[in-house]
Amino acid sequence: MWGQNAAPRSTLEWRKVGSAAVDRRLAAPATGPVVRVWFSNEGGVLFARTQSGRIFQTADFSAWTLVSAAVEPPASTIPSTMPARFPESGVRIVNAAADASRIYALGRQLYSSEDGGRTWANLTAYHFASVVGSGVHDLAVAPGNPAQLVLANDFGVWRSLDGGLSWSGLNLGLPNLAVRRILATPGPAGGTRIQADELETLELAPGAAVWEPAPPAADRERTLMERYATLLGADVSAVAVSQDRVYAGSSDGRLWVVRDGVPGVAWPARGGGRVESIFVDPAAPDLALAALAGSGAHVLRTTNGGLFWDELDHNLPNAPAHAIAADRATGSVYVATDKGVFYGHADLQAAANDAVNWTNLTEGLAGSAAPAEDVRLDPAGAQLYIALDGYGVYATLAPHRLLNPQVVSAADYSQRAAAPGALLSVLGARVSAARAANLNYPVLAASDGESQIQVPFEAVGPNVSLELDTAVGSHTLGVPVLPAAPGILVGRDGTPALFDADTGLPLDGRNAAHSNGRVQIMATGLGKVRPNWPSGTPAPLVDPPEVEAPVKAFLDGVPLEVTRATLAAGYVGFYIIEVQLPAVTNLGTSSLYISAEGQESNRVQLTLEP
């Protein structure tokens, strides 16, 4: 068994999930509100102050860096005489250029006038709507170049090089996306979903870099908060459900456990900080963890159904905590605070006076100085997702996997059964050799965070004891084996490995499939092939072996014609299934899956056009 109290053995490799910008159908992707912009004296550097008070600078109008301090120039001067008329009500009139004859009006749109306000030109309108969004807060004119304008508004920073005739956005690299909650990680239902300020729901489609507004899903947590606020007579700020009990926390730091509709006695947290988040384990309803703001306790634990809560702060910085997640099997706890995301180990089976040693996981990460608003494990407990205020979402292999490695399908990191010929990923271990039932399982790749092995084509089930040789010794894991356990290959961002059979190009949101076309699906877990093929060897480029089991494919539940199913030429452990799309299909996004030997794969999304 891997050590339960060891620290992570390798440096985390964080990856950015999308950008910090949102597609709002403006001139370019947008971001959050920016309240001031100004140029350096020589005009080579642009500064921007966001609504949160952070100041960023850019010299190439692409990459932004946070600056600890910057001297803001005085606000644009107000003309000595007011204009003859105003272009709209509530505007702010300023001189933003050396030429005193030109004045600007900052309101819902940006206007300019060269005749003292008798006539105005709308610089941001198209068909009465703003191409850069509404709410102009500031304007900067480049020194020595009055044609270069930069404005700050509710949707970020925008630049014009022709005096306002056309605009481009400077928001893709500006860390100014106020993510408050991670609602969903990539999976069969779609991409990553987050909640931003004003309770807005955003989604990052698989393979995309820019977020898009999404219809708000039913917020069960908010509904429960409202229900239990009435029952408890308190301002309920967090709630979580595990089997027959409901844990609720209030804005003044009290915690309740409700069973059969009857609330227990409130537990008052030291310091009375707002309860921001509650973690529960569906399989262990007596266990719960709470994250609190304020200046008192920030992490509380109960292992007896809320009868007693103990503090786990120890060396955790005295900073508000906003979210908490845990893995009960390893005792791993993750907490998002104003000082970063921290990781520690606690006894999650029974109350104990253990001093939790917290480690900062976000030191050195871009945005590490920003408050961490949320932390979440994916459904498999393999990937850790965090939200940093302004900087957006990041993900990495969950550090506790280094303490308790996990065998998953290499297709989508789910815990489906293995199959002869299938490709498996061992998360959290560098594997040097693998074997089971006197068969060697070829090791195809290995790193500290993940190794890939292939199940021999000769393997049989229903279960095998897989022995793994790793850098910390030899270990055994039980793995179920079925004749077939299909899984469609999916990238870390949720993009399925689907290809146009005629062009070989990937099919995604930018390149849709077409009615009556042919689609190739890359998968694993389809079992034995004929003629037999040696494990660990790339499939031949000509006449690759065919899958023995009948393979089926379904689009929105309707069967598709499968024209071939073979090993993927040049690959180890992967298969190619080619399907014929019907002449008439529903346009838009459809659900695609395959099956073999009565086992169904994961569902993926396929975009269709005429």
C-alpha cells in the first residue's frame, strides 16, 4: 500500500483550462470590467486597472503582467466649457488628447466631437449596439498618436488604431475573469462549466479556448439553501447532502445537521466566520468538512454526523477559505483560500488530534497571489480543478493520486473494466513493469504522474491481480477484465477523437461532420482481433487486424452503419471504428457512443451540419 502521509513526490504540472475571456458576440472576446487605462509617458507601455483593483501592464498589447505598483496619471481633463449638447444622458465629458479641440463623451458608448459638442460621432456603435459592449469607464490616447485609442469598459480593454473606426480586443491574455464556482468538469455532458459574477453560467466547449454564456442549469444547492434558511431561521450560506442527512452552514459561522427534517443543535465555529462551502462523502454520511471565511477557524471536520466539529487549521494561513474538497480513502483535503490552494492530510475515518500539515499547491503559478475561489475533484478523483479570481480555471493531476495510484481507462480516465488489448493509465505512479496471471502487460510510457500499459490480448477475466513495479516498490491492484469494455478516446479538455474519414481532419466545434459523411472514431477496449496481434506492438499500416466482436454505433440512440472496426494503424492499444452517417440527420450537437459484447462506451458529442 502506498504511504498515506507522504508529500507529493513531483512538482505539479498545472494546465490552463481556457482563457480568461468570454465570447459575447462583440468585436473580440471580452472579459470583466476594467475601470482605468493609461499609457506610459513615452507611450510604449499600456496599463489597466481592473474592478478588483489589480493593475496590469502590456508592451505588446497581447501578454499582460501584474505590477505591484504603478503611478496612475490624473484622470482625463474636463473641458473648461461644457459642450453645446450631450450625445446621451449621463455621459462624462473629457479631453483625452493634446488637441483641445477634440472632446470625448464616455457613457454607454464612446463619442467624439471636434466642434465643441454641436455634433458627435459615435465611435463604438453598429446598428445602435456597441461593438465593444456598454459602460465606458475610461479612455487613453497614445502619446504622439491621437489615432490610437484605448478604452476601458464593463467588458474589458479595447484598442483602435484608426481613431475609433474599428476596434480590437486586448482581453485574451488579461487575467480578469471573476470565476466563483466550478460547476462541472469535462465529461459526457459537455465541457467545463463555471459560475462567474452575477451568477452567470459560462461553458468552455471541448477544444475551445474562449468561454461562452450558457443557459443556467437548475441550482439545486441554492434551492436547498433557501429551503433550510426557512427551516433554521438563519442566513444559510452553504449546504450539502449525504444519504439521509443535510449539512447546513450560516453566514455567522454556525453548522447544523438535519435528519428526517429535524435540525440538530447548532455548532458555533470559533470566530463566527461565514461558512462558504461544505464537503460530504456520499458513501460516509457521518463525515463532513467545512470551509469558513472570517478570522477564526477556517477548516472544520466532523466524523460523527455533526455532533462535534474540530479545527484542522494548524499551519494554514489565517485567510478566508472559500471551498473544500477531499478524498476519504487517502485522507487528502484540498482547501481554496485567499492565499492560494492548500493540500493536507487528516484522519477522515474518526476524530483525531492530528496536526494537519498544509502545503501550498499554487506557489509559482501565474495568479498565485489572487484569491482561490473554488477547488474541485473530477468524478474519478483523478484531476484537481481550481478557480483563481481573475485568472480563471487551472487543472492538474490530483496530488493524492501519488499516494494512492489508480488504474483507469486511457480513453477517458474513467474506472471502467479492462479488456484484452485495451490501453490503461496508471495515475500517480512511474511503472517499470506490470504483470498478471503469468502475462506481461507492456509498459508503453511512464512518468511520475502517469504511466500507460496495455492489457495483453491473451488476458481473461473476470478479475486479475495486477502487479506493478514502481519507484517505491511492487504493489498489487485488482482490475476487472471483460471480453470488451469500449471507451471513446477523449482529451483532457473533453474533446473526443473523432475524424472526417475523407479528409482525416478532427471533428469538433470548428469542423463539423456532415450528413451522409463518414466518421472515424478512435477508441480502446474492443477486445480481441483477427488475425491475432502481439501486445505492445504498433498495428500494421496496411490491413490492420479486425475486431472479432460485432461493434455497434449509435447517434442520439439511433443505430449507425459500422463500415469497419480494426486496430488503429501505427498505434498500440487503440482501435478505429468507421461509421456512415445517414443522409438526413438532426443538425447541431448529437450524442455518439459505441458498444461491443453488450458493453457501452462513454457518450461524446458530435456536431453536425447539412
